[in-house]
Amino acid sequence: MNAKADFSPDVLLLDCPREAESIKRSIRESLASKLHRRGLVVGISGGIDSSVTAALCAEAIGPDRVIGLQMPERHSADDTMALSSLIADHLRIQKVLCDITPTLEAVGYYAKYDEAVRSIIPEYGPGWKSKIVLPGIDEDRAYTLYSIVAGSPQGVLIKKRLDLRSYLAIVAATNFKQRIRKMLEYYHADKNNYAVAGTPNRLEYDQGFFVKLGDGAADIKPIAHLYKTQVYQLARHLGLPEAIISRPPTTDTYSLPQGQDEFYFSVPYEAMDLCLYGKNHGIDVETLSRHVGLTPKQVLGIYKDIDKKRSTTKYLHMPPILVKAIPEISY
Amino acid sequence: MTNFEAEIHRFIADKFLFGDDKKLADNDSLLEAGIVDSTGILEIVAHLEERYGMKVDNDEMVPENLDTIANIGAFVKRKIS
């Protein structure tokens, strides 16, 4: 790779007014010319990505044509409802509440999840909380091996590596959440002749941090090309509430608070963004390491991890494979 | 090829390649060949533990032990000897 003498974190500085207008124009044109739908449904969690997506949609087509779907469940963070209501009210979009706890219970998610955790941590029981985590950046990461962390009501934490059966059981069960939410987004979209806006940022989209046919499904993804750092810049430009902007990124998936750097990415998003940018633009590890507070060896490990994740999550992006081409239908 | 390597070769060819082992060489990196990912490693470990009655510790789940059929064969031989 080549050194870039002028590389700095400023490479991610966005011309916010221009970018916002470009995205809004694309939203309008997509709805009118490609999707032929009258408005947009956005699943809102109070997080930065869904908030910026909803804001761009509301500014693009008017708040009366955007529905913000709030879909909390038993393990949602305590501030999810307050913050998702805050952004909906701030944007003056319609908000619709669909608590998915009963649906998750009906498909057996909570029972299946608890059984999988108990198979590894027998002490896990009522009142316990849990999350899955990755090894830290300094640990050998040839293989991405998840561990389960369970916390007792007394605050005792137990951490154990997930074996094949428990890992697959936990992932399969947890994926219910994203798929049920998407099902509800499309219900409201169909009912209103609207389309569904997905909310991934570039890091999530690039690295496969989504559930196939869950949060990975959408008709349009307005911020998928933006690094998370840039999403925050747009949030400020769009004047979103400070409480939304200052909320730490979370997966909001497990009962124990879990940062995205514990679950999927090895380091905080600011460093990951620069690493992804550096990878995409051929920045050498020595140059990048000076700007992200990591050693060259750690940066090299992250570069390799980026490639590995792209490879292993390729199938999440793939449309259905046709055994034989159907030339009359191709997009 | 040892007996362990032959069995592991058959397992990987069957489990991951649906019997098509034309591109499966015993000293090729399974990771780099795109045959096995991190979930696949868990499948290999589960197979070794069940087939050979061995326990694979966390710190043994490294490429030196698991990334080629030859490495896996040598690892199994060490563990059960």
C-alpha cells in the first residue's frame, strides 16, 4: 500500500448541505421513478442512524409522508422509547408503536435464547442478563469466536466461549427481532402504499452487520454510503436533538448493554471508520496507525478483518440465485 | 496422508463441499481458500470433539492447529496420543 502524506481524519469531513440535498433528491427520484410509492416507513430506535434516515426522509418528501415505527421489546434499552419518540416528535412525523414482545414470545424467542445460554452457563436464570461479545483487538483474531457474557442480578459476570450449537441457536433466535421488525415495516408500507427506508451506515453495510431479510431488507438505504462519523455530522447539520446525537452507539439487541465494538467491530466507530476508509483508499498501516491510536500491527489486523468480513458476509448481500437466467426480468 | 488426515479430508469434503473435493489439498489454508469461516471452525471443532472424544480448549483454536487438513491431523494426533 502507498503512504498518503496528506491523510488525516479530515478526509471524512462532509459537505453537509450538499450531501443532504443530494440524498433528499435521490429519495424523491427513487420514490417517484423507481419505487412508485407515496411515502416512507422508517423503523426508529432513537439511535443516530434511524434518526438521520428519518430526518432526511421527512425533509425530502415532507413529514406527513413518513411513518416512524417504534418496535421495542423486553430487552430494549431503557431510553429507546423516549429517544425514538423524541425524534419522531422533533421531525413531526407520524409515530406508530408496535411492541414486538408478544410476537417474540409467540415464536419462542425468549425461551429458545435462554435455553441456548443455559447450555453454556447453567447458572443463567430469571433476573439474569446477557450479551455476546468478540475477543478484544489484541487477542488473536484469526477466527471470530464469540463468547456469551451473563450477569446475575447481584452483578456477577460469567463469560464463556460459545460452541457451535449454542452460537447458532443464539444467532438464529436473535435474528427473529430484526425479521419481525422488518415484517411490520412492510405491513405499514403496504397498507399506505409506501416504501421502506433502511438505516444502515457504510460500516454496517460494508461489513455485513445486519440480518438477511431483517434489517438488511429495504427499498432504499439513504445513508448506506456514509461513514458513521459522517452520519453524526449530518445529524448536527439537520439539527437533531442533542440527546440523540450524544447517545453511545449500541446494538440494542441484548439485555446487557452492548457496544457495537464489543459485538461486531473491534474498535470504536471513529477508528473503524478511518480504518475502513484507509482500507478503501490504500492508506498504509503506518500512516493510518498514527491517526487512530492503534499500532501498525493492530491496523493490519483490522485490514485483514475487513476483508474477512466482506468475504464471509457476501451471501447477506446476494439476491436469490437463479439456476437459470431469466433475461426478461433483470434489474 | 495419515488416517486422521484422510478422515478429516472426507469430513470437510462432505460437510463443506458436498463431496466435491477436487480443490481440497491437505496443505492449503482452509481460510484463504474460502472453504471455512469462523462458523466453519466451530463445525470442525464440534466434529473433532465428537469423533475423537477430545476437548479443544479456547487457546487451541488457532490456525496452527486448524487451518489445514495436515495441521488438523497433527493436532488430533497430539491430543489423543
